[in-house]
Amino acid sequence: MKLNSLQDLYLEQLKDLYDAEHQLIKALPKMAKAASSTELRSAFEEHLEKTKEHVRRLETIFESMGEKAKGQKCKAMEGLVKEGAEVIEEEMEDGVKDAALIAAAQRVEHYEMAGYGCVRTYATLLGATKAATLLERTLNDEKEADQALGGIAEQINVEVPQRSNENEKQPANASGRRSKPAA
């Protein structure tokens, strides 16, 4: 699709977000299952329900535009989801894995905040006030999810061992590098 106007860009970005949300609907249950923290698992499950609502809002916007609700492959979200999947598969201590899951999820939230901020602005500029209101609600949901994850991270990160036993045996020298054990 050739983009010749802000309206074209707006539609393209909505399709990108629609696909991104669908990718998250598939990824969030896996992240919830991988979380050892009950609070983190609940946060992922709650955000799954919010994500389904985000899809419904996008569908409402597409309908108001006379467009079919369909996605356009969001390669950025595909990459972010892939990184999250790698965290799930990696062998880690439970607390470390939870911290890594939070980091992956916050990257997703920041991507979504950027995307929803843009389309909300486009909707406003195009005079689509109802769409702008729906997009603002979703943007606020994404900000709340990021803040909730940040709060959980503060608790989890304190509980995670700060360094492995191997690193404790090898103090840093003046340059900040770990000294190698003597042979």
C-alpha cells in the first residue's frame, strides 16, 4: 500500500498494532506459565484480558472507518515476542527468569506505548475524536501495565541474587574487569 496521506499512515499503523495485539494474545499465556511469581503471573493474565479489549477497540475503530479489521505483519512485535520466547526457554533461577520476563514484557509495553501514542495523535489530527478517545484509553492501559511491571520488578529484583558464586570468587580489579583465577 502506497502511503500518500496521514490517513493512509494512520490505517497502516492501526493494522500493525492489530497484528501486534494478536501476537501478544498468543504470547502472554506462555509468559504467565513461565513466571514463578504469583504476582507476575497474575499481571500477565490480567494484561491478556486487557489485550483482548485492545483488539476489540481496534475493531471498533476499523468499523468506524469502513475498513475490515485485519492486521499487517508487525515485525517489531514478532522480534519482541521471539526474545520473550527465548527467555522462557532459557535455563535460569526462578527469580532471574521472572526478572528477565519483566524486562521482555516492558520492552513490549514501551513499543505499544509508542505505537498507540502515534495513532492517537493521528486520530486527533484527522478529527476522529471517538477513535482518539479509544486509543487514549489503550495507551493508558499500556502505561499502567508498564508501571505495574516496574513495581513487580522492584520487588523481584531485590530478591534475585546479585551475582553468581563464580563472580563472587573473582573480584573486579581497578579497571572493573574480573581477574582470572590463577592456574
